[in-house]
Amino acid sequence: MKIKIPTTISLAKRAGKVSSGEDAVKEAIRRGTAALVILAEDAGANTLKSITDSCAYYNVKYISLGTKEELGHAIGNSFNAVIAICDAGFAKSIERAINNGGEVL
């Protein structure tokens, strides 16, 4: 079964396993609850540097995927530059879908 990334992100959001926005994502990274960080490909340079530096320091995986609008739409917002998946199972499903050529945002 091919896992669709937007559907998996949406399911994680409904399960309460998504943090969105720069401050909330950085807090999830610091607390150790972020299993995977997803950055929009059109995120601003300051956001990109801040989040990737935090991920590198705390050893959290991150990927760039879709636009701010697509990422926001996946979690029911108008746009989001960054989200954190705070569940290892959902994070692995997203990574597996990307590696297997799953449907991207």
C-alpha cells in the first residue's frame, strides 16, 4: 500500500502529534518530542537556518517538502513554513513514503 504523505501528516495532526510554527517546533525539538521536522521549500532564510541549526544540535531529522501553502493545507491551515511530527511511527511512515516515491504534497 502506497502511503500518501499529506494523508499521513493529516492523520498525525488529528492524533495530536504535530507541532506547527517556528516557536512550537523549536520547543518540540528542545523537549525531544520531535521525531521529524518538515520545512517548506519556500521557507524564509532565517527560519531555515534557525530550524536546521536546532535540528543539528539536538540530532533531529529534517526534510524540505512542498510549499508553505501545501504544508499548511496538510494540517488544516492556510500556510505553515515548518511542522514537527512528534510520533516515531508517523515519522517513519513519511520517510518510507518519500524513499519509495510516495505521493508528495
